[in-house]
Amino acid sequence: MSTLRFAGRKWFFALFFVLGLAGIYIVGLIFLPSAIKTNYQKRDCDRALQLFAAYSSFYFDARGERAGVSNLVIECATYNLAVYREEQKAWQDAYNADKTYLESYPSGIFYDEVYTQIARVLIAWAKDLYSQKDYRAALGKLAQVVQYYADTVAAREAEDLEAEIYRNWSGDLLVSRNYAGALDVLNEYLRSAQINHREEDVKVAKDRFAQLYLSWGAELRNSDDFAGAERTLHQLQDWARANQQPEIIAAANYELAQTYLAWALDLQSQQMFSEAKYRLEQAIAVDPEQQSDSGPAAQSKVAMLSVYLNWGNMLIAQNDFPGGLSQYNAALELSDDENRARAKDAVLHGYLVWADALVKDDDFILALEKIKLAEADPGSDTGKNDVEAARAIIYAAFSNSQGQQAQQAMKAAMRAVCQGKKRPELPIFGLDKNKIRASVFGVNTELPENLAATTPGEMHYVVCIEEEYEITQIKEAVCCKAIYQRINWRVTLHRVSDALEQAKTILLGVEPSDRFETRLFTPLEYIVGAPPSAADLAHWLMTIMK
């Protein structure tokens, strides 16, 4: 009896357990889908996913409830995946999950949140790329935010970040001297700021344009690409005019003036003086600070003086003396009180070099004319001394010359002494102390080599001779008459240096031969003897000049 009672109890408990399990199963089958939906509505996706995992593992979908909740669960799973990927900073995966959710569940419970979240992901992604200096990719992500999620709070942040990226990107390019790249970025920055009506960024972008062009122009100038610098600064001028930025035009003009000045100095170093002068004129014309004592215009005026002087030096070295002096005189006209003496001495030395070249061609007269021009307005005592030294050199060369001008000068000196009783104007006579010789004026005779002066320097004396005809006898016949004459020389020795008389004598000529013949048709005949000989003259001179 007790055995039966125990067996009955076991069966009762087993039945109760089975019925309990069945009840629990039925309750779960009925209430789990509802619980999943409830947690979904509560936006508790983690709990909903847990319940769905239990529901799908233990329960047979007899009522067709699983299909109804599985869509909710998949939506939750997609949402959770997006959140998880964002937390992991897996931006591509997070973006893909957000994008999938928005496209798959346009009426989903998380749609608004995901809509905001995807914009946030794009911004975070952009910041990550920005930190890696992948500026173009970062801007692409921000552009998506502005274009597709403009109604989110993140859109404003995207615009701010976009402006910051443009500023830093252009700054990096500017520092690395990638001016063309920086220009492209600034153009994008300006367009974006104008489209989005960000006036402060418009102003910043415009300021950056000026900085870029000015730096670019300076870089090109410093690398001796003057034409490139000029072109770049002209572009800045055009841009500033188009954007009504007068202060930037002034800055561009100042840099242009600096560029033209540097260009001119480079051209001058290559002896391209005409081109250098043109660039200096441009620098003076374009400089906005014309009155400055230290600006490009002032420096260009000083450089212009140097150009003229060096240009003159080059032409003088090429024996283009008129051209060289023209440049020196241009420098003189341009010079101020501080530089006038330098310019005057340049003119002076130009004439001196010209005179030296003329001396080499035995043109002493023209050389002395250049000396007179040189001494007309010396710039310094040194210049005056140089003129005197040059004149002395010319006189010495003239004095030792046997050329045509020297012979003409000797004749003129003899005429001055013998006829004018005055010393010659040129102080070139009698300078050779080793050869004290003389020249004869008045008769056609030649002294022996040891007495005859061949250069002005040797001509210490002039022998002035006047011929006199002395009648020695007269013979007459019925038909005719003969007059006999002797030629005598009235000789006066003068020192050339002062034209003073040193000695005088009369040299008698040869008595004429007696050859009178009566001629019917020659009623009067002059019979003249030979003049004194050169030997007689030389003998007398040697006694006086020894």
C-alpha cells in the first residue's frame, strides 16, 4: 500500500512538472513576442535582442509571431551595430551601418537618432582624417554633412570645421611653399564661405589671398625669377581691384617696386644697363611710398646713379667715350648733394681716359681739349690732382713726339718766338735736358743731327734768320746793267722757354761771280751769290750752345 502511494506521488509530481513546463512554454510563447515589442518600444534594444535570442532558440513559431518581431530585432541589431562601430571609431563601418538603417527603416523608431548620428559620425571621421592631414578626404566627409544633413546641429559644426581645415591646409601649403596648391585651396575656401554666407570667413580668405600672393612673389623674387614675381603680383593687383581691396593694391605695388629694384640690380650685374634702367624707372613709378627716404623708390634712385656710372664705365672701356660721358652726365643730373662729387669725378675721369686714348693716337691737341673739359668742374681735390697729372703726362708725350702735331707745334713755336717775340703757349719745349738742340726759322736750311731738334722737348732754342741782300758792285754798259748781290743772314738765337735773345750775329754769304755779259734784250740783271752755308751756322751755334 505504501509502495502504491509512493508511486502515485511520483507520477503526480512528474505530471505536475510536465504541466508546469508546458504552462511556462505556453506563457513564453504568448508573452515573449509581446515583451520583445515592448522593449523595442522602450528603445531597449539590448533586452529585446536577448529576449529574441531566447524566443528563437526555444519556441516553435506556431502562431507566426517570429516574423513580426524579427524585423524589429533586425532593426535593433542594425542600430546597435552602428552605435558599437561608432564607439570603436570604426568610422567606415559606423557610417555604413547608419546608412543601412536610414535606407532600410525610414519609419524606424531610431530614424531621427540615426539621422543625427550619421552626421556626427561623418564629422568624427572628418576630424580623424584632419588629424592625419588628409584634408581633401576630411572635406569630403564634411561636404556630405552639409549637403545631406543640413538640418542637423552637426551641419553648423561641419561648416566651422570646414573653414578651419581650409585655413590650416592653405597654411601648410604656404609654409611648404606650394603656392599654386595653396591658391587652389583658398579659392575653394572663398567659394564655400560665399555660398554659406560666412562673412567672417570671406574676409579671412581674402586676407589669405593677399598673404599668399605676396609670399609667392617674394619667393620668386628671392630665387631670381623676376618675371614670375612680376606676373604673380600683377595677378594680386587684378584680384584686389576685382574685390575692391585698395590696401592690397598698395601692398602689391610695394612688392612690385621691390621686385623691379632687385631685377634691376641683377641686370646691372650682367651689364644689361638699358634694361636695368627701365626696371628702376618702373620701381620708382609703382612705389606707393614715393616720399620715403628708405623705400624702393629711394633705393632705386640711388641704384639709378650706380647704373649710369657703371654703364658709363662699360662704354668708356669700349672706347665709346661720347656714350660713356653721356651716361656720366646723366648720373650728374640725377645726383644729390651727397653723390654730386662722385658723379663729377666720374665725368672728369671719363675725359681723362678719352684724353689718354687720344695721346696713344698722337692727337695731343684734342687730348688737351679733353683735359680742359675735365678740369671745368672737378668733384674733389683728388680729381683736380688727377687732371694735373694727366696734363703733365700729355705734355711729356707731346714733348717727346716726332709726329705731325709735334712738328706743327714746333713751327708754331718758332713763329711765335721769331715773329711775335713771345714764348709759345704749349709748355712742351725744351723739356729734354739731355738733348739741348735748336730749330731754324726764316730760311730753308738744315742743321746737322747733333744740333737739329727733332721733338719739341729737344728744342731749347730757335734760330731766327733774316736774309739780307747786300749790293757788292754794279756794272753798266750802253745796252745793259748788272747788279751784284751777296746774301747775308742776320742770325738771332732765342731761348724758347721765354723767347729772350741769347746771341746774334751776321753770317756773310758767298760773293757773286763776275759773269757780266751784254744782252740786247736784258737791260738789267741781278747776279746773286750763294747764301751762308749750314756749316757756318752750325759752327756759330756750337760756340754759343756748348
